[in-house]
Amino acid sequence: MKIITLLLLVMMFIIPIFAGDICTRLNTNDGSGAFKVLDSDSALLFSVDSKGFANLKGGLRLDSSGAKATTPEDLIVDGKVGIATTTLPAKLSLGSGEIAIPSVSDVNSAYTRIGIDSSWVQYFANNAYVTTGSTYNYVNTAGYGGQAARLVLSNGEAYIETASGGVNPIAWRRDLKIDNAGRVTKPYQPAFVARFSGTNNPGSWVVWNIVETNIGNCYNSSNGNFYAPVAGMYVFGFNLLLPYAGSQEYRYAFYKNSALYNCIIGYKNYDYYLAYYYGTGFSYWQTLQGTITVYLNAGEYIGIFYVSGTGATYNDPNYDCFWGYLQG
């Protein structure tokens, strides 16, 4: 009996030390069975079910020094980690695809995506994801009203692009570009240049009827006003070539929402030399210029008003213009 007991002890404790493999066989493969490790209070520490799904209570640390994790639910790796790849050029390496980050209130929809598409475009996108190659779709067309945005890094340049409409695939619009020389361009920033041809009288708006540039369609050529599309600081300016001011002065003004904002005066500049040689009836031209920086709320407007002067003035588009843009 003692010999049998000794043999059992050898089989149980000594032979496994030298064995190549230690195996535990589960009687099912549908997940109903599991290998479990419990603590002294029978609480689960580790388990692997018969489908291969594992559960670990506490932290996990992979470290060549043998140190262990000390904080529950921490994963510490002293080395490289690969996801969907066996090539590990960096601490964390991914195969093809994206990193997806869901909302805390909607864990089923990853509204934030980070990745690189088949055109080598690196992106950080909101409400958009790569479907195939370099084609993008909306994560949720209802969640943002069919809108998306992304930061793009490509060929040493950086872009901010937006999309709207809720139509897949997404058609991106490049709103801001920083090139490799540090130059910043914003092709959709509201701006305009308009010129005037004709005559205008005191007490009337200057309707700049020849539109040269109108990015964002914020300038109205029918009434001569610029309407702010968004709240912000704006810069405006105008210049006019005017005939001799026989009434001592011309007064033109920037009007904000039909109220006087800033008045520009062109004063009579009597030239005695010209008067002596050409007579007091000699007529010559004067220039009038003005520039302002003003804060406008969305929907507010700016125009140029002819306040007072010597009757009707004739204006030439080769010399006169009204311009402005959103500064930010």
C-alpha cells in the first residue's frame, strides 16, 4: 500500500516536472465547460472556456524581469505589441485598418477613426471611416446631420477637410492647407472685391455693381452690402476717385446694419498754383480711401453710404473698389 501511494505521488508531482506538455482536456467545445483557477475564497482568478475565451481578474504584465502587474485591469507589456500583424517595427504595430474610438454614450458607433488608407493618406477622422482603399463613408449620417471632418497628413503637408450632405461615399472639401513651407491657405474663407460703374448722389448707398470676387457669396451686388456668414472679426476697405470737391468736402461712410459706423471725409484741397494759371473753374480729381476692422455677428452687414458732397459723383471701375474678408 505504501508503495502504491508513493507511485501515485511520483506520478502527480514529480513526473509533470519533466514532462514536455501539461494538458487539461475539457469535455465540451461549446463554451459550457471551462478551466478555472480560484482563490482561497473560491473567487474566480482566471478561466478559459472550451471555446478558448479567457477571463482574467487583476492585471497582466509581460516582462522579462518577472515583475508582475499591481493594478487591476492593467496590461503592461515590456516589449512590442502587434495587432493583426506579425511585423513589429514599433512598440505598437497594426495590420491594415483603423483605430476606432466610440463615444461613451454610444459604444456601438466609433465616431473617431485614426488610420492610413491605400493612398498613404494618414488621417484623424470624425464621423467617417474607410470602407475600401481610399473611399470613405459616414459612421452615422443622422448623428451629425450628415457631416464629417478629418485631419489629413499627406506628402509632407497638412489639411483640414470637411464633408456634408450624408451621401456615401464622402466627397471631402479641403478647407485649410499648410504646405511644407509653412504657408497657410483657406480657399473657402469669405472674401469679396466689387467695383462701381456709374453715378451716385448724396444720401444714397454706393452699390458696387461689378463683382470681381465673391467667395462664399456673402456680398450682395443688388444693394452693395456684405452679410457676415458667421460671427467674427472682419476687415473692409474702399477707395474712390472723386472730382474736385467744390462744396469743401465729400463724406462717405461705412454703415453697419444701416447705421453710421465710421465716416471718411475728403476735404477740398484748393491749389492756388492751378487756380492762378488755369482759373478758379479748373477741375481736378481727388482720392478717398477708408479701412476698418469690425466685429460682426452672423447676419449683420456692412455697406458704403454717400453721406454728403457736391451732387452726383461719377465713378470708374478702373479706380474704385470695395473689398473685405473674414479675418477670424
